[in-house]
Amino acid sequence: MMELAEAKQKFIDSWGTLGQEWGINRTMAQVHALLLVTPEALSTEDVMETLGISRGNANMTLRELMGWGLVDKQLKKGERREYFGQIKMFGT
């Protein structure tokens, strides 16, 4: 049986591939997929570590996803970091 972490990684990789076929940057699609399958908001550092991408790439990608209305920025009390999460849709 496939482990949850393995299934999550397969989804992120597949979404990245599909994104390329749709004309979307692979990394952008992978960041979007990561946020889709992660219930809690992630920091830029979390995204960088999970996907193995640079800070500049993570920042640029998260800002663009926010511009598209797919991701929102969240602040956590007592934290200086910004966190990013999937925008809830359809009343979820």
C-alpha cells in the first residue's frame, strides 16, 4: 500500500507535469499542489525545504499564486514569518 507521504509527492509531481502541459511553470504548479494537500498554512521556508527550491523562486511563485487568487497570506500571532495557504472555495 502506498504511504501518505509517497502519495503526496506523486500528486505534487503529477500536478507539476500537468501544469507544464497547461502552459504553467512547473514549480508554480508544484507549490500550488503542495498547498492543496497541506491542511495548515506553510511558511516560505517550509515550501523551499519541501520542494528543494530557492528562496527567490519560492517568493516569486507564492506572490504570483496570490495574484491569481489561489493562495492567501496568513499571519500567526507572535510570529514574524508569513504563512501561505490554499484559499478555501465552495464553502469549505
